[in-house]
Amino acid sequence: MALSIIPLTGIPMIHEGDDLSEIIAEAAKNQGLQLLDRDILVVTQKIVSKAEGRRVKLDEVEPSSFARHIGETMEKDPRVAEAVLRETARIIGMKRRALIVETRHGHVCANAGVDFSNVEDGYITLLPVDPDASARKIREGLGQITGVKPAVIITDTWGRAWRLGQVDFAIGVAGMSPFRDYRGEQDMMGHTLHATNIAVVDELAAAAELVKGKTEGVPVVLIRGYDYPEGDGRASDLIRPLEEDLFR
Amino acid sequence: MALSIIPLTGIPMIHEGDDLSEIIAEAAKNQGLQLLDRDILVVTQKIVSKAEGRRVKLDEVEPSSFARHIGETMEKDPRVAEAVLRETARIIGMKRRALIVETRHGHVCANAGVDFSNVEDGYITLLPVDPDASARKIREGLGQITGVKPAVIITDTWGRAWRLGQVDFAIGVAGMSPFRDYRGEQDMMGHTLHATNIAVVDELAAAAELVKGKTEGVPVVLIRGYDYPEGDGRASDLIRPLEEDLFR
């Protein structure tokens, strides 16, 4: 009934072409953990991007005119600004050093998820091209290696409207529904719930962050004991259509 | 190293004047759990509101002119609309049946947290007047009864900008900092982190929701094994000043 959030230790530095399913299966085994069908593996975007070669050498980026302007006015490296713009569908806000955008996937975050942390000097990482597909690939690979198919969630750390601080969000999902939908069910008093539809993959992403930290090299977390909603959902299902968004 | 999210079962229906510290201590004891100093107790707003008498009989609410207009145009009970307006500092968005507001605490959520679920017919609940004070009171009470003072987080379930579905957020905090601040620390590659400041109380709130459900009557969750950031923080510290909010 209790839920366990277990950091997978011993994941090495990831390089382009590495097989994450193999590396995760090996790390779990070395830790004495046998993967179960109803487990959930929460994988940090950074290692997925590295394995998929979504790393860019800054010296090879030619900034556009707009990127150079952003560089000058926002104290950014114009090559980084260019990399961000290439990942961007729409700019939501730009002020001082902050550049909040809607990515080509439809997610809203700072710098389109372009990031320096835990990557070699002179390089940046981009978000995976299709994080839902990345999650499915890891899940299929784990199925082939271990014989069981846990749900897989890929996460990144983003700021939010209205609230300070960042939390981890789901950007890719495989093997479960992103939502636990209570609509039509009854509460303890027999009232029918009309609006309650919980984004459980975001809650699982947030829960996993608590044992990952940012500086200790724990990019994968096993969540055990959560009876997740079945389904073939995607993190892209979480994107709220603009015309339905009253929270802005 | 792993983190456990443990539902406290056997919490009875809560009424005005009930001592939540006593009830939580009793429930933990009956479940064979001895509270530890570094435990975190995550408490659903609904039982705090009930214990504090933040329950309103709809028949006793006289709707204002604006509330009657909202009632007519948004298919709401005008008495509910009035109760919402009395809790509201600012209306963020109103469309069809959705009324998103900034509460008098400064939090942004639907209907100012006014809610029908798990309360008797003809009544609604309001958010606690000062949820940070409510959390401190529960913590102090637990300290007196058990001799240890866990951190306490009070939570509610809200929608978000940009993303569909709701997640649980922290609305009251006692005994810890709401943030794990990495700014100034170094990543695995030796780069200094400049922006990373994780809203861990929101992540803990989200994690706890996973074992609460909405229909099973689990309003309190024990989180064990999380090395939370020390401090005397409040959930109100999470409110982002308007002029710094580029996420809207």
C-alpha cells in the first residue's frame, strides 16, 4: 500500500548511442532490484538527450540576427539563443535573462529545455525530438532484456506560472495513462466528482525528483507500489489547448 | 536512501473543533508507525478546513448582485459564487463554468478552493484562513503528544497553466524550507548552477497525492526518508510576484 521511490545508483555518464534500456536493467540488477511489471521507471531528460545525440557544440552554431539581439540585450551567449530559437514554436515571455517559450512539442519552459548542466564545456543539450517515442523505446528495450515492461516517464525540471521554484514534469510517457480520471466517480459522501482528473505522471515526475537531486548523479528512479492507470497515453496529452487555459 | 510514501488509514470523518494532531498521532500509532523527527506529514486541506470550522451552510449565504450574475451566466449556484467571491482577491479568468481566481492568500486556483466534495449536502468548505499557521499548529500539537516534531505540509488539488489535469500543491508548511536551493552549487561537471531552486514542498504534496486518491478517505500521508531542507519556511513564500512571472 505504501509507495517506494528508489534511486538507481551506479548509472555511468551517458554518451551518444548508449542503450539506456541495457544500462537501466544493469543498474537495477547491480542494486539487487528485479524489475516488476507494475514498476515505473522515471528517467531524466538529460541522459535521454545524450544517448540520442541531442547535444550541440556551441562553436558550430551560427546565430541569426534575432539571436544576436537576444544575446546583446539578455546577457546570453548568442549561440545559445540561436539553439533555443531553433527549438521554439512561440515565445511566451522575455525579460532580463529569462526566456520562456513554447517548445515545438508544445511544452512551456525556460530556454526550450536547452541546458548546460551535466554536459561538457562548450556543449549544450536539447530536449529529445519526441520524448514519448523515447519513453516507448526504453520500455520496449527493457521488455526485451528483462521480460517485463514497466511504465516509463521521461522528466525535465521547469518553472511554473504563479509559483516560485521549479518542479519536475513529465515530458514523455509510455505504458500508462498520464491521468487518473475520477470524473463520474463518487466521493465519501456519495457526491459525483465532475472535474477531478489528476495528472499523475506529473506527480510521479515530481516524486522522483526528490531522490534525484541535481548534483549527485541519479538520473533514474524506480517507483514501486503505485497502481498506475492503464492506458497507452503520452505526455503530449497533457498539453492544454490555449483556448481552454484560464490559468494565465 | 529510498523514500516511502505511507498512507495513514483509519482517520475518521473530521468535525469542527477536532484536534488534528491528536487524531494523526492516534492513527499513526494504530498503524504501528512511530513518528520520527525527520518525518513529513502531508495533510489534505479538507480536514484542516473542517476542523477549523471553515464550512459554510449555503442557505445562510446571501448572494451579491455580481454573484447572482455569475450564477446565471456560468451555471453556478449564486450562493456558491458569493462564497467564492468572498475568498477572492482577483479574478484571473472566467469562461463557461470555470472561475479561476487569486485567493486572499495569493494562491491561484479554481473557485478559490471552495469545494463540495466530502462535505455534507448543503454545505461547502473554504480554505483555511492561514494554512501556514494551521500547519504550525498541527506540528506543535504533534510535538506535545509524541515528543517529536515532523515537518507538516497542507495540500490542495489544483489545475495549472499550460497543462491539463490537476496535481496537489502545498498551501501550508511548517518545520522545513519550501525550497531545495542548488544555486551556487556545482553539477557533476563542475559547472555552477545559477537558477535551480526546487519547490520541494510542491513535489512532496504531489507525491503524497498518489496514495491519497479522492474517494478512499486517506487525508493524511507520512513521507519518510526525505532529507528535507531545514528552515522556517511558509507556503506563502512560493507565491511568485506578478512582475517576475513570465509564465503567463
